[in-house]
Amino acid sequence: MAQVTIEGNGRTYNVGCEDGQEAHLRELARMFDTQVRQVSKDLGQLGDTRLFLLGALLMADELFELRGRLGALQGEVARLQNDLARTEKKTVAALEAAAQRIEKLAQG
């Protein structure tokens, strides 16, 4: 298990993670620290526990909104895929009908 030193509100913390996940953990910590620093800037120093809680809640809110947007986009993709499948079926049918007419014309 790897050990990573991260920063939160100006303090350092040693955190364990799976080998190879160090850079990812540092990036997550950077995002969280940015959120905590913004809360501190907006509301003042409330103590690490409250700052961390508010930072986590803001990030959870953002995640909630992003999941909703993702769900809506997945629904739109599914609708577009269905539209594409129907269009492809109609196109194949039209091409087959045209091929049959061409064969009939060529025969006689």
C-alpha cells in the first residue's frame, strides 16, 4: 500500500492508497482542498471539521447534479440510438425495394 501526503486547508495528512493510485488521490485531494479553501474564503475559518464537512457537502451536491445530467444524457443517447436503428431499417427497406424495382426493370 502506498502512502501519500496530501494537503487540506493548509494542513498535511498522510493517507494510504493502492499502489499506482497516488496521482489520482493527489488530484482528488487538490479538488477537495480547493473546495474547502473556497468555503473558508466565503464563510471564514470555521474549524477544519466544519470546513471539511461543508466542502464535502458541496462536492456531494455537485456529484448529485452531475449524476442527474449524466442520466439525462444517457436517456438522450438511448433515444438517438433508437432513432438511428429505425432510420437504418427504413433505409435498408427502401434500398431493397429500389433494388427489386431495378431488377424488374432490367428483366423486362
